[in-house]
Amino acid sequence: MRSTALTTAALLFVGWCAACQPGPIKDADIQAFATTANLQTQDCSTMVNKAWQASADKDYPALFAYTQECVRRHGEEAKQMNDALGGFAPDDEAAKHWALNDVGTALFIMGHAYADLGMHQEAAQTFQTLADDYQWTQCWDPKGWYWHPAQGAADKALKHRHLAR
């Protein structure tokens, strides 16, 4: 696993990495939404669910507010969970890795939002962080199974690096 210590450090201690600050989306809009949404009272699982809905609605200030807060809060804990695993947790134990699953899913949603906005450098950095630091992330599908948000993330990072040129 390649180290992305700089990206991870910025992501975790500054609140979000350079890849997590949307250009076409104003930080003031994200902060305004975050203030009115009272994110401090919401858990990450709730914020990830709301980020999925914001993605469907193309409500990018809400999407970035939810995903950034989830990553800010639990990114380091999620990375530690990831590092302790040698593969995907069995289905009956996957929920025990809630921080990993929520943060990895938040990064997946964030990466796709950047791609939708044509912010290819940011998408590449976000997908690379997901691939490098949260590769054992699992996301529950309401249809009854876990899927793996980091699967293909390195390829998506490469694609968006080329598009950013």
C-alpha cells in the first residue's frame, strides 16, 4: 500500500485535503449549509445517507458538507481500521468497521461529485486516497449485500489524472 501521508494528514487535521475543496462550489456555500444542517448532531452513517440523496439531487454544497464532516471526524479511525484488516471483513462483522465503511463511502461519493463537476484533479486525489488508505471499505446495499467502494478507485484516479491535463 502506497503512503498518502500528506493527503491523509491534510484531510484529517485541516478538515479536508486540497482535493476536498470544490472549486466551482464555494466554500462559503458549504459552510452555510453545514451551519444550518447542524452537522454536529448527526452521526456519519446519517450524513452518508444524506450525501447519497444530495448526490442524486445534485446539491453539491450539501454533499460536500456531509462528506467532508464525516471524513474530518473519523478519517484517522477509519484508516486504523483499514490498516488492521488484511482483506474485507466477513459480512457478519462488516458493520463493526463502521468508521471505515462510512469514510470510504463518503470519499466514493465525493470523488464522483468532483468528476460530475469536471474537477478532475480533485477527483483523482480523492479516488487515490480511497484506493490507498481505505481499500477494505464496504457499503451495504439495501438489496441485501455489501459492495466495495474502493474497487476500481485507483483506475478512476488514473483516468481523472489524465483528464486533468
